[in-house]
Amino acid sequence: MLTKDDLDSPAHLQYEPISGEQAHPSDVTEFASLREAVHWAMNNEAPAGTHAVIRAASGAVLGPRHLEEIWSSLQGP
């Protein structure tokens, strides 16, 4: 579960293989905030056969479905 503090705390993004794909995980990229990491993940194409996974400061692991929900909530009405 994400906390309000997570949005402004450092986060790590990594591209991980989609189930059944032969791709290798990417290096971890650190962002100053979860907001920045989500923005990056939603505006940059993942390498072939991978999807973005973000680890929040609280330890929460956010996969593609969660990233889309967070992105929508950050966009406002």
C-alpha cells in the first residue's frame, strides 16, 4: 500500500521481463520521487519484452496496472 509520503520520496525503476519473454532485467534507475519515476515509465517505451516495475520508498512494488492507476490519479480531473 502506498503512502502519501511515497509520492515525494525516492523510487527505483527497473524494466523486468514480461512473463514468458526471454528479455533480461534492466539496470535500476533511481528517481528523486515516485512521481518522477511514474512519469518516466508512462512516457518512455519499455525495451522489447519488458515492462516497468517501480519500487517505492515504503517497499511497495508497482507493476504496470498500478502504474496506470497512479498515472491517472496524478493527471487530475
